[in-house]
Amino acid sequence: MSTQRGATATYKCANCGDPFTARTADRKRGWARFCSKSCKAIRQEKRTGQHAAHKMREAGECFPSHADGDVQ
């Protein structure tokens, strides 16, 4: 007996291109775009740069300062 519920299909990972199986209902919701959490994290870091910014703050590096009067 299978533990999965609902129809499934094979899709291509949006990061590495490897095939993976996901529920079609999840794809319709916009989920199941990546084959693993690590692929999702790699793609998200490329898009947002949050981890790199965190590492810069942690290392004590400064971000460029805004000109006087600029709202941050």
C-alpha cells in the first residue's frame, strides 16, 4: 500500500534540473518546484542574497552609507 495521496507526476527541478516526483495538487499551488531543500535554498540565496548579507553583518563589515537626508 502506498503512503502518498493524490496523483503524482515527474517534474524537473528549477535549480539543478534533476527529475523528481511531486503531487500535481502541490504544483498547482506553486509548490514543488525543487527536488530538495538544499536546491531551494541555493536558488533563494541567488535571488535574495540574505545569507551573504547576514555574513557581512556578522563579520562587522559595513554596508554603503546613505547620503544625508535619505530615508533608510
